Amino acid sequence: MGNNLSHGTPLSRGPRTTQTPPTMRRLRHAVLFLPLALALAACEKAPAPTTTPAPGAETPAADAPPPPSRFAEMNHDQKMEHMAKVVEPKMAVVFKAGDAARYETFGCETCHVNHAPRPQDALPKLKLSGDGFEKMMAEKPEVTKFMAEQVVPAMAEVMGEKPFDPTTGQGFGCAGCHAVE
């Protein structure tokens, strides 16, 4: 008897053919192309819409209450963050528009000289009682006009206050940053 291993018995692989049965071809194609088809299908899905916060804005935690809109009502950490993210950038633009050379390096130190916790402790003291405002306007008209027309309204806005109203004596004015007599 001859060697059964060479004649296609169950113990052998059988004769080699160059054609693969159709079922095997379909299975091989499915195995090869299924991952590719799944990957392409995943890429074709539209991405979920997202909203991008405005520059400099942070998204608050869902359970956190919104920060107060008035600076006076904020806690210390909120005040520090508000000064860094809102007040300093806005006021840098205002001051540089008024005198780019003088305020080229505008920052915290511009108003909080020598790290004074309150600008009133470091900025020049203003004498506004009586005819003090008129005297200041006569002596330094450009600076006084700039402060009254540009700085005070911008600071009032970023502090969440109304600008100073001389008829009522209410609102954010010179005394918001300067010691005033």
C-alpha cells in the first residue's frame, strides 16, 4: 500500500488548487474589509456641534452660581480673577489709546503701585472739593478730560457700576481709584 498522506485523505491537506472556494473568498473579504468599512462609517458621522467660549471667558461649572456682576459683591478670588481677565485687559486698551508711550507697559502696577491692595493708597490724591475739579481741569485739561471721559466710564463698566453722576453724587468716579478730598 502506498502512502495515504499524499493522496488527499483526511490526514493530508489534499491536492493544492489555485482557486479558493467562493464561500472562503467572501469570508476573507468580510474579515479584511469590515474594519475598513466600520472606520469609514465612523468618519462620515457629523461631529457633535460645539460652542466655543469667547476669548478670555471660562465656562463655569454646571452647579456653580454665576459670579456677581458687581465687583463690590465678589469674594477675594473672584475679584482677583476679574481684575486679571476683565479689568486689566480692558483698561490697558483705554490707557494705551490715551497715551501709548506712557502706558506701554500697562499692568497691575500701573494702578496698584508697589502692590498696594487699594489704588487709593498709591495713586495721587485728588482735591475735588469746592472748585477743585475746575482747578484740576484748568491745570491739566488733557489728563482730566481723558480720565473723566474715557477712564471713569470704562472702569465703571468693568466694575459693574454706573459712572459717577455729579448731580446725585452716586456711581463710580475718581474716588473709585484715587483718594479724594
